[in-house]
Amino acid sequence: MKKRNETKAEVVLTGDRTTGKLHLGHYIGSLKNRVQMQHQYESFVMLADVQALTTHFNSPDQLRHHVRQITLDYLAAGIRPEKCTIFIQSLIPEIAELTVFYSMFVTVNTLRHNPTIKSEAKEKGYKDLYYGFLGYPISQAADITFCKATLVPVGEDQLPHIEQTRRIVRRFNQLYKPILTMPRALVGEVPRLVGLDGKAKMSKSLGNAIALDATFAQVQESLKGAVTDPARIRKSSPGYPEICPVFSYHQAFAAESADEIAQGCRFAKLGCVECKERVARRINELLDPMRATRAEYDARPSLVDDILQTGTAKARSVAKRTMQEVRDAMEISYF
Ligand code: TRP
């Protein structure tokens, strides 16, 4: 994690779209940071079911399932409900309200040029952009500002949205009253995990990810099928770890032995099969305690409901307070 000023109080918020369960890319990019930070700072994690609708409006019935699965992912990964407020986005109407207010001073061109919007639109094959989809960075600014978050642990692809949020905060504070706090992004040490197919990003929709709830055997199988340095056909030929996806997993999950692995690969002493087995073992060591915690919560659905309800109520009270300040600043509080 990046160095930070230990004495300064931060408010941490981040979230995930509830379109599918979380995978190792999420863990490395941001979840690991969140778990560490919850002990020091006021922390929120959000189940972004409204943002999920920007691409999944035609299958809202799926969201319920994913809200549950991601909550289990959080708890399994070590998010502790007594340390970190876990809440559901659609149950905080103030977020929708802030989105409307902020959208008055964000131009369509700014949104259209957002690199993440562009690449996601391309991935989805959108020719014309849905209004909600185009505007989701504004709604993300509302997510971040309702609790006056100062730190947002995210994967690298989210940086344009944090930048957009910062512009909204600056503008709002200039236009009305300086009540909003300026957030900063915090990207994980390994900002982006390469997919099992060697594509730039591990992503559920690309089918190249290892889920956080993967079984022991699934992890082994996934690695067996992972793409390696394509030029290395047999063990006796030297490899180039810097272009090998499996090597990047060693760096992410077994950093202390990565140099030794790189040497073994470069000097044709370590074969791909063994290299993959070694990293699969390390990933399984990471996931093992998560499997146990997940099973405990999975067996107690009413406890999980309780955690979500308590977290959402807390987030709501924070949101109400900010909303009142926003209305006062805009001079649209009437009675
Ligand atoms: N856009 C984020 C993603 O796709 C999810 C998200 C929604 C988020 N609201 C947020 C992340 C606020 C950080 C802060 O992963």
C-alpha cells in the first residue's frame, strides 16, 4: 500500500457493481486495501446495484443474488461489519438526488470523453449510449461525496471516474459553498491483474477470471489453462517472465519468491507446469481462510441480512446529513 499520513483521519469509500461475484482482480486492485484500511479509518463499502442497472436494466432480477454473493465475498475477504459499513446503493435515495444536482453542471462531452466509458461502451457494443450509462460517473461522484470520502481504493480503470468526481467537487464548492471534500484514489500495489487468457484485464465478462469463491480444484484447473509466454514451447527453451501472465500472478500473490521464479524461467530450469502449480498453491493458501469464513456466513442468511440492514441505515443517516448541507449550500432548503 502507498505511504499515507497515519495521523490524518480519512473516510474511505468504495463499491462494486452487483453484476457478478468478485474475483482475484478485484481483490488485488482494491479489496485488499479496503480490508487493511478498515482498522484505521471510517470505512464504507457499497453494493452498487443502481450502477449495475446501467448495463443490466433488462435483468434486474439478477441483482438480488449478486448483492448477496458480493456481500459474502466482502465478509470472506475480511471486511468486518463492525469496522466497515456495508450498504446497498439503491436504498440511499440521497445518492440519486445528488446525482441529479451534480448533473446540472457536467457536460455531455466530458462524459463522452471519459476513457472508461469509452472502453466499456466498446466492449458492450453500444452505438448509441444510454443516458444512465453515460452519466454513471456522475452517480459515482454522488456515491463518493455523500459520505465525504477522502480515499477511494479502486482498480486502475476507475481513475477517470475519481478525476470526474474531483472536478464535480471543485465546481460545486466554487458555485455554492465549500462543503464537499476532495477525494483521492488509492490504487493497489498491483493496479491491474492480467486475465488467464493473457488479455489486459481479469474480468468476469471476459471469462478470464478466478472467482474469490473458486474451489481448490477450480484454481488448479484455471491455472493449467492459463496462457504463458507463447514463445516458450518446452522447458529447455528460456522464457520471458515479463510477458507471461502466470509470472504476473507470482508477483501479485507470491512476491517474495518472484525473483527466484523469474530466474528459473529465464534460465530454462523451471517449467511452466511446475511454475503454474506453485502459484496455484499460493492462491489456494490465500483463498482457504476465505472459504471457511464464507461458509460460516453462508450458513446464517439472517445474520447477513442484519449486516446489510444495519449498514444501510447507518449510510442513510450520513447521507441525510450531507443532503441537508447540500440543499443549504444551494439555497434550496425551504422550510
Ligand atoms: N464503478 C465501480 C466498478 O465498476 C463501482 C463503483 C460504484 C465505485 N460506485 C463507486 C467504486 C464509488 C468506487 C467508488 O468497479
